[in-house]
Amino acid sequence: MTLSDGVPGVSFLMFAKPIRGRTTAAREGDAVVLLIGMRVNRFWAVHQWVPVMLSMFRMLKELARDPGRGLLGHVLLTASPRTYYVVQYWESKEKLYAYASSPEMLHHGMWSVVNRKERAGKVRGHVGLWHETYVAPEGAYESIYFDMPRFGMGAASGVVPVEKRGRYAKDRFAHRSGSATP
């Protein structure tokens, strides 16, 4: 789903119509999931953490303009009043790496600034940054959505009726598309 500002993968669950019954993500092959976020360490240092937050939105818009980069969708979440993060679903780890390391993309430029400040001793600890990346081979993930709008991996890859993959989690784990590598 897309917001009017062109950020892919975001849906307003409050207004989205649920899909009746049970569905599962239509993802075929490996699932690449990136959790990336920030923690506000000093609330009063707004001038430090607001630019970090805005840069994430800028990167998501950059990726929305070029779907070939590999971002399939994302969900914006908060863990606490201090911690905000994005769950991102990617086509492949190679496309994720290519985006992250490309000198013409915002991510590379933002990290260059952070690294420069760190080397100069100008990082004050006002905001924390983190990410975790998971690559789950086909057969090592499953999902179910019951009377839910498209969400998470289902929003990123589409959904199918749960019967296509199996009513039980063990059946969905056993599903193979034929595109998986042994």
C-alpha cells in the first residue's frame, strides 16, 4: 500500500478494510527483513534527533521512487516514547546491500556524516541508531492474518487464502514455491 506522499508499504490500518477470513503472505523464496531504528537518548536535543528521524523518511521516499532498488514494503513502529523503528521487507540481501553502499543514495551519505562526526569526536550520544537484518530461507517463515487488512509481509508481497499454503503453521512452513534454493 502507498501513502499519497509515495512512501511504499505504509497502510493506515485504522481506515483500511479487512480482508475477510484467513490469509497468508504470498512471498515466494527467501524473506529479507531489516529492522532499523533510532532511540532518543536526550529528549531536549531535538536538533539532534529530528534530523535523524527525517532522514529515514527521506530514504523511504527515495526507495519509493525506484522500486527496482528492492524495497517491497515497510511498517513504521514505536517500541516506546524513545524508540522508533521501521520493519522493512526486501527482495534480496544483495539489493539491500547495494542500496546501503551506493554512494549516490542517501543512506551512504548519511552514514558518511555520522562517521565523520564520530572521528572528530562530535557525537554527543543524544540519539542512538540500530539495525538488525534477517534472511529467512523459504520454509523458515510463515504468516497468518485473520480478518486483517494487508499488513507486514502480506502488505509487501500480497496475500493468498491460507488454504493455498496450509491451515496449520507446520503446513505453511513446509510450503515450497520451486524458486527456493536447496
